[in-house]
Amino acid sequence: MLKPKPVFTYADYCDWPEDERWELIDGEAYAMAAPSRAHQTVVGELFVQISLFLRGKPCRPFIAPFDVRLPDHQETDDEVTTVVQPDITVICDPKKLDERGCRGTPDWVIEVLSPSTATRDQLEKLAVYERAGVGEFWLVHPTDHVATIYTLDANHRYGKPAVHETRGTLASRLFPELLIDWGLVFTDPVIPPSPSPATLAAQGVSADPTSG
């Protein structure tokens, strides 16, 4: 007879070695490998652009590692079974912030895909962010050079995502005046060049670099 999988909580998470990175999704623990240079280059430049735009504004951006605790109800921190470390997190309610990170739903989350996390980001974490009510969720594909954008609809569900080529600029739905400049994001030669517009069109990706 198979033994049931252990259900880990934030209390367990806090006891694990500080030099290891983990995420909890519904009580299941996932180890996080060190990200690649290309991944960090993309995350870093996105964070710089967002941080500069939000300077002096109520919303605050955070870059991983930054714990986001997502309680299901009113359980204590020690009982929380979902703790994630998005690559970039934007939080507009200061009451959600404490010395441990964030408790509650972020307003905007960005995950930059890497081979070790791509499946989890696109499946388990997508479901987690939808359930938690994250209003805007971006999945950035550094190799394919596309950004997949999920926004909550009137039923608090993610409908069909908008998929955009990472050329020119792209606006956030949450901050329409913030235009992410993909040319600055993908300047590092370690990151593969963008595919041609014809290739992207064949994949069904928007070729309008300014569409938001």
C-alpha cells in the first residue's frame, strides 16, 4: 500500500536550510535550481524597468527570492501550505507586506521560464495564481521570445491568454503607462535572437509590438 505524500507547511519550510530554495504548492515541496545567466538577465532588466516606473507610487515590486504566502482561508502562517517565489512580484496593498515577505495575493506576477521550472510555471503555478486571484500574470519565454499574458475576467478566471512577440514595447494591463522595452530586456548576446515575424505568425503569436 502506497504511503500518502507528506503535506508540508510554512512552518516546515522555515526549518529547511537557508542555502536551499523551495516552493510549496498545496503542501507539496518543489526544489528550485539555480537560474541561468540568461534567465537572470531577463528578470533583472524587467525588474529595473518596473521598479523605475513604480518609484514614488504606492505599488512595490520585489524580485526573487521573495516569499509569497497564499493562505486558502484564515489559517496561521505556520499552517499555510502554498508558498511561492515568483521571479517578479508587484504588491499594491502595504498591509500584505511583512518581514517574511508577502501574505496574500499579489497584484501582478511575472515568471520567466527556464527548463527546470517551465512545466510547473505553466501548469501548477498558473492554477495557483488563478485561484488566489492574481489580476495579471505574465509568462515570459526567453528562448521563444514571446510573452503570454493572463488576466482575470469577470468570473475571476483566466480566460484565453494574449500572446505577444517580445519586440518593441508591451504595456501592462495594470499599469497602462508602463511600457516594457523588450529591446533592453534582450540585449545580452547569451539570449537567443528573436525568431522572424513570419515564424511567429505561423505560431499564432501577435506581431504587433505595441499591443498590450
